[in-house]
Amino acid sequence: MQPAFTARQGQYLAFIYHYGKVNRRSPAEADIQRYFGVSAPTVHQMIVTLEAAGHIERTAGVGRSVRVLVPLAELPPLE
């Protein structure tokens, strides 16, 4: 069965998940931006897209509150 997200979205999801496991807190958008080498608007748009698709959830007004809703078994390996 194909995942419900693109390969790039899968990499973002995997990064958010693993960052949280290693650092015991969710990444800031700036952390994601540094890892992927993209612009701040690109990261923000991806976060909005992932949230709209139901792959993550965030708490409004709370920084570092991103939580991955996709089961670990469905996440791709982080490249």
C-alpha cells in the first residue's frame, strides 16, 4: 500500500519524529529549515500542508508543539 504522503513529506515527517526522540522536544521551524537547507516559507508551507492532511498536529500559539500522527512503521528512513 502506498503511503498517503509524498517522499519529501515523508522526509519531513521522519525528521520531526526523530528530532523529537533525540531532543525530547519537537523541532522549531528553524531546525527543520537548517536540516533541509530550504527557506523559512518553504518549511512553514510544508508544516501547514502536513497538518491539513492530518499527518501532524500542532497546538496554536505554542512553539515546538508539532506531533507526528503517522505510525513509526509507516515513516520512511531519514536520509
